[in-house]
Amino acid sequence: MGYVGCVTAACLGKDGHSVIGVDVDADKVAEVNAGKAPISERGLDEVLQAQVASGRLRATSDAVLAVAESDIAMIAVGTPSADDGSVTIHILEAVVADIGKALRDNPKPYHLVIRSTLLPGILETRMKEVLEAALGRPLGDGVVLCNNPEFLREGSAVKDYYHPPYVLVGADSEADAAAVVDLYHAVEAERFVTDTRTASLVKYACNAFHAVKVTFANEIGSVAKSMGADGRKVMELVCEDTKLNISRAYMRPGFAFGGSCLPKDLRAINRFAEHEALRLNMLSSVLPSNESHLKRALKMIRDHGQKKVGLVGLSFKNGTDDLRESPMVDLVETLTGWGFSVKIYDPNVMVGRLRGRNLGYIDRHLPHLAQMLVTDPAALLEHAETVVLCTDVADEQDWRAAHAGKVFDLRSDLAVA
């Protein structure tokens, strides 16, 4: 009955559910039963007091009693960092074991719903093992283990409960998730059901993104001050762009970025920061991170072992012939250096039409490009033992159906299991 559990319990009661709050802290239990919130959270006192008075919410330290009188357990104990930064799970293990033992003595259909923040894999391995050991049998007979990440901010948690970005349930099936989704009948938000590993990582991805946004704004602010600009105004105007900046744009895991703008502008801002003795830890890590993504792709292709490669898409993105700092150019340059034979299909790129810096870039990095380019997908397929899809040029046809060998799609294969 902490920050997540107490808010969840009170709001579930408000929505008409019968709720039993469980906590080992006798003082918390007493406060809840007296209609007082054991934490300071805007608006919670009124909601909790009303639900206790209505009889829909009460608290106990008796987990066995709570399991006996409920159909669903929403587990919201803390998972703080250990000294090495890993997730502390022993408290959660103890709670799951207690529930499992209660169900062994009183078998019935039951949902164990993890609200606590857990890295993917912990629920599916360790928590499942703990639960099955306590049950004395494999999961089944209506006992469901799933997760339901929360998106509550301290200070506005009650408001966030009723206005979340979405309701997310991770479960093995839609049927297993249905009872959990139904808890939120009074919440106006889209519902998503996914696998438990994905649901777990969504929570971490959201929090990491929030941290990245704060850090990015602070680093831009530091640069702005050094340049005599107004950092707050800069970020206000950045946020006004909801087409590219605050949007879905670029927010899809795929391959490395390139082109004539992003790499050079990152170098420029980082070089300025070095000159001004500014420490921009995040911005200075972006290009090395991008390079690491390229190296992962190269390793994937090399480890496959086939030396004849067909590359679909060479420019840094579909719809242009701009090859400057395209990660695909780096890919081909490295593969040919390793002794691979590469053919390239990209209808946007014609050597005879390259001009200026674009032509100069290719002359330095791929002087024999004309010999690698093919104008017909059939010619690429005839050459290739391995086909590598790099940009949306690949959407022209079903390469996996057309090619008997291995097809790597760099737009997804580095991010999808």
C-alpha cells in the first residue's frame, strides 16, 4: 500500500470494485482502515476516505485472508536498485510465494497481476518458478500470472490513473488479460494487450525516454547559455514542432541514421562544447551509439558466413540519391574490405547523375560503385547468397518469397527477436 498500491486501491474502489489492501506495515493498515492515506498524494485522501466509508476498501496484514476473498491480486511492491544497479526482487518473490501458498491451500481461478516494475524475463522465469513452487504444481487451472505496468507520476497519480496514455496488460493471451482490462472500465484510454516481456520493457522505455528528454533539454540549455541564446525559448520552439520533434517521427527501431545533416550537426555542436569545456555526455554519445548499431549489422552479416551479398537500398533513406554519410555506404565499404562480393539495387541512385559533394563522397568511399549497382532485382537475386534490406526501397517486392537464401532486414532484425 505504497504510492502505486494505495492509489490503485482507492481508484479501483471508486470505480465500484471491492478492494482489500495488503501491507506488512501495521501502521499503514491502521491508517487505511481509519480512512487516512499513508502517503502524501494530491486528491488521494478524499478518494480513499470515501471508499473506506463505503465499505469498498479495507486493509489487512493477512495475505491468506485477502487471497481467499479476492479474484485478482494487484502486486505493487517496490523493486528498488541493488548496489550494482540491478533490480531487487526478493520482496516481490516473497509476495508471490505467499499468494501461491494461499492458492495451494485454497485452489481456485486467480490472477496475479504484477504492477511492480520488472525487467523483461524476470516475471517469465523467476516469478513463474516461485509461484509454481508455492502452488506445488505448474501454472494452469485458471491461475494466471501477468503484468500491468503503471504510468503514474507522484503528485498527480490520481489524475494520471484516470487519464493514462493507455492501459497496458501483458499476458499469454487476450483471454488471460480480459479480467485485468475489465478493471479499468471507468478509465477513458485505449487498451493494449501484448506479451509480458514487451509490456515490461514499455515501462522501462518510457522512463528512459523521460530521462533522455530532461537530459537533452539540460544539455541544449547549457549550450544555449554558452552561445548567448535563450535555452528555454529554444526548447519551447523545438516542442512547437509536432510533425517531427514531438511525434512518432524517427521513433521506430531500425538501422543507423546518416545523411548530410544529422551527423555533421552533431559533430558541430559537440566540437563547440569541447571548445567551451562543456560536458555534453548524452549528445557526445549519439554518434558512437550510431556506429555501434552499424557494427551490430556488420557482425550479423559476417557471422552468417555467405560472401555474396545483395544490398537493397544504398542512399541514407528511400526517395533520394543522397549518399553522404549513408550507413549503407559504410556497410558496403566494410564488407568489400572483408572480401565480400556485393551487388546493390537502388533505383534512386544512378552514378551518372551524382553531382558535387555527393559524387565526391562516393569517389572517396566506393569508387567502384558503378560495377556494384544493378538496375533489376532479378540480377541482384541471381548474384546474392544473402540479401540485406536497408531502406523502404525494399517495399517494392517480397524479397523473402523471391530469395531462397537468408534475408536480413536491417529495418527490423536488429530490434525484433
